[in-house]
Amino acid sequence: MNWITTPCLNRDSQYKEYAIERQSQLTKPPGSLGELENIAIRLADLQQTKIPSASDISIAVFAADHGIAKEGVSAFPQEVTAQMVMNFLSGGAAISVLAKQLNANLEIVDVGILTPLPEQSGLIIERAGAGTENAINGPAMTEDQLEIALTAGHHVIERATERDAKIFIGGEMGIANTTSASALYCALLGLTPEETTGAGTGLDDAGIQHKTKVVEQIIKTHHKWGGDTKALLQHMGGFEIAALTGAYIHAAQNGLAIIVDGFISSVAALCSVKINPSVNDYLFFSHLSAEHGHQIVLESLKQKPLLDLGMRLGEGSGAAVAANLLISACTLHNQMATFAEAAVATQI
């Protein structure tokens, strides 16, 4: 797994400087397009081009089950993971619809669903196991399983670069994965279970209290790994969280801009930055999840979400919605006229 710590390529600052200069010449008051200007400048820098693009998008949804589901931390039964994967494949899920709207390539990757699904079109099978172990009792996965999951993310990006993708969106599906994410946030950022644990798929107050206690137990079981991100990911995480982490790292290494989804995807982004700090430049955080604790997490990362729509679905859905902002930012940057081209005066 030496590849996960390989730094991203050094970038030539001329493309960022050119983008800043072009923004100053477009027919608008300086800064009047707000964050759209910054998005275009960042993309020009990351893509090392004078013509940034957000039109070639690759989306991968990683699916896996969690042993911690045995503790009753979800409002839905574990078989929903496999059922939702079938919904993804048939085109009925939110991310399926949004991917079609964006004309994006969509892959569904089984990295560890409890009951394997048959081979079929659109499904990539790279299983690290039949769900993780119960993290209350011991490691969620072995070192070998962690490597398989991280490598599944690596392979997704290899396929994306072959298609000349410019943007990567990662999604996830796994009943009980907000519990694993909450525990990881606590361990990685020094937060309390009360700060990071929320309703997930729709728990009531009593359910949230129980889930909070489960998160606390996971932390107690694995507290000795504090400071070692890979070990924490192995002991607390899910296969799909690990796969997302690997995908984010390799996407950045290949110069792909990354739109991070919500609560679960953000913990994978955090893991990727802890393992490989150079990844951070490539991350666009799409939206503020309605899941409890996401605001605290983003503040800890010194990140500002592009949107706040009250979403908490996962699947990469919030990131797919935010992709339209990146597309608009690039279109404006590339196609607006300059003052000189439009013969518009720049001053009185």
C-alpha cells in the first residue's frame, strides 16, 4: 500500500495566475460571481489548464455491510444494503437519476455486501469480505481486507482516468455506516460521541442515545490506535469507507478534482488527508449534511460547503447536485466575454 502516501504532483502556478487574471477581465464587477469565480480558478489550477472543465464526471458508489449493525444502530435492516444496490443498478435511486442528468459514468462497487449479488452489468465486484466484523468486540477488518478495500478505490480511479474524467464523485451505501463514521470522527478529531452521533437513517431520540453509547464502546475498544489513521480505519471503519479513502487519494494523485458528499464521505476525505495531506487541495465539499455533527467536522477541517439543502441521503447525491455549480463556474469562466472583447468600458 505504498501508493497511498505518494504525494500529488507539483503544480505549475501559471495556470492559477492566468485564471485569476482572466476573471479580472470578464464583463462583471470583480468578485460579483462569488464562489463560482473561486471554483473556476481552483479547477484551472488543479487541472493545469487555461480551460477548466467539469463536464466529464465519474461517479462510483461503494457498498458494504457492517458488523456493528448487530447492535441495533439503524432504523433499517441490514438486507437494505443489497436491496439498494439493486435499485442503483436498475436506475431507480437518487444517484442513478442524478448521474443520468449529469451524463456521468456511474459504477456500483460491491466491496463487502453481506450476501453477494450475482454478476451483472454495472456492478463491479471487489469484495473484501461479507461485511465487517462487529467493531465493539475487535477489529472491523484485517490488514489484508483493508488493503483490498483501499485498492478497490484505486481501481475505480484507474478506470476513470482511462475515460479522461475530470471530476470524481464517490458515494456509499451500507446500513450502520454512520455509526462507523461517528466513531472515526471522534478518534481522528478528538470529538465526543454526543457531538458526532445522529439519526442516520431515521432513529428516534431513544435510538440516537443507544447509538451514541455504541459509538462510545467502539472508541473504548480501539482507543490505543489514536493517531494512526490507517489502524483506526481498519479497526473502526467499513469497507466502503476505506474504498472511498483509497479513491480520494488516487484521484488527487491523478489530478482529478473531487466533490465530497456528506457525512460518510467526509470521514473518508478526512482519512485521506490524514494519510496523504497533499489530497486536501483537490477536495470540494458539496453540502452541509443534516446529519448531526457534520458542521463540527467541516469546521475542524476549515472547509466551507458549497450548499446547505438539508440533505442526508448519501449515495453521492449531494455531490452530484453540487456538480452543477462546478459546471456553471467553468462555463462562465470559459465563455464570458472580456471587457475588451465586448467593447465595454472598465472605468469612468
